[in-house]
Amino acid sequence: MALLHRATLRPSKLALLTTWLPGRPWYQGPAGVDAVSSGAYRFDDPAGEVGIETMLVGAPGGPVHQVPLTYRAAPVDGADEWLVGTVEHSALGQRWVYDGCGDPVYAGALAHAILAGTGQAEQYFEVDGRREVHEPTMTVVASGAGDNSVRPVGDIRRVVDQDSTIIVTDSVELVVVRRPAEDGAAGAAGAILSGSWAGQSTTVPLAYARAL
């Protein structure tokens, strides 16, 4: 389960992505246009240290782009190329925001979500000591066999960041579809994470996982 905070971010996530997106090799759209969100889903970090959220964003009228983000309380050594930016979280303080495709915690969560068939994490707020469920903005399903004995993901060995992003670890190869409505990774092998959102009535592939 993913705990959410009723908090203010400065700058906002969309403001951060508006600046960052035009520099990505897989981005299609104009620069200097405010990014808009089509939906989002989350995974859970079992250690409870890293926030893991995947946003679907793009310029108005343009294609929807999939951007996995990880939120950390401190910078990660050697990960500057994956840094999206920093934000001030009104409840948690300064947070370092990374493109999850370069973060091993995201890779592990994505592999487990797909191969174990768990899909997205349930999201909730703490309200007066009670859990208040936050309804998801996307429907996400996984084709994995439901085997919870998925091998842990260690270090990321290689990332190829093109129209789709390929993440190679010591135990699994992952493909993140950057423009999922177009399925730029058509033909990729492995179990599939699929989803739909407002404006996308049919379920489309979001990511693939293949155990090595």
C-alpha cells in the first residue's frame, strides 16, 4: 500500500516535468507548454523509504508520455543524469525527484508488480488514525503468474533510453513504454503491465518484464 500526504509541492510535479520533458529523446511535443496529467499509478517500496509514482503526461493535444518518478529524501550518488529536479514537500521537506528508469528501487518494484501479478499499489491517506482509500486515476493489470518468489533486483547494469526505455538488471530485463497509446515497444517479450485511463478506453501495454 502507498501512503499519500495531503501536502503542497513547490514547484509542482507538472511544473518540474514541463521543464524536463522536452530534453528527453522519446518526448514528442513543443517546449515551453505546460504539461498536463492524464493519470497516475503507484508502487510500494517495501522498505518504506522511496516514493514510487508513474505519471502519464504530455502537452495539450499531443501524445501521452509515461514517466516513472521516484521521490527520495537525499540525492543518489552517481545518478545525476536521472535527476528530474528537487521539490519542497510541505510535510516531508526537500525531495529529490528521479526518472525511475535509472533507479534500482523502481526497477525492483516494476519487476515484482509485473512478474508477481500484483499491479499497482492501493493508495491511502491517514485521517485521524484511519486509512482513507484514494481512488486510482488509472486501471492497471499485470499478466504475471502471481509468483511472489520473484528474484530480487540488484544493481542496474544498463539503460537504453530511446522511444521505449530498456532497463537491464542482474535478474530481469524491463521495457518501459514511453508513449503507451502508440505501443512503441510492440513485440517486446515477457509478462506485461497494461493500463487504461480517461481518454484511453482500451487497455494498452505500459511495460514488459522478462526474467533472465
